[in-house]
Amino acid sequence: MNTTEHPAITVPLIGGAVRPLHHIDPEFVDCKGLEAGWGIKRSLAYQLLADGKIQGVSLRRRNQIRGKRLFSVDSIRQFLREQMEVAK
């Protein structure tokens, strides 16, 4: 080995920069999660919610107008399954 070369690392780094992805199957997602997971954008999500086809909940602090809307993943999956049955 040349003295200007660095030795190869042969043991795994502890607490290195690369961390394994941990897949968590959420019960609820926000609009961004809905679009990332199923391609359903905000306007369609609110229309499906208004039509009672999917379920959601709004989280907000007391006396606040704005909050965070979350959609039930189970209801989204059920809606998509129903759409597959209708398409048959």
C-alpha cells in the first residue's frame, strides 16, 4: 500500500450517515401523504370527504380556525377497492 492511499474500511460504521428506511404503515395521512401514496390531490381528497366516500378528521386547538386535516388510510383503501369492483 502506498502511504498516500487511505486504507479501505472493512467494518460497518456505527451511527453512520446512512440509516435504513423504517417502513411505518400509518393509520392517517395528510394531503401530502395522500398524494404521495395514492396520487390523490387535495381537491379530490376534499371532494371524496364531502361525498362521504373517505373519512377524515380535523385537528385544531381550541378557538383556532386553522388546523391539520388527516385522512383515514383504511377508508382510502376501502374506497379504492370499491372502485375496482365497480370497474369489473
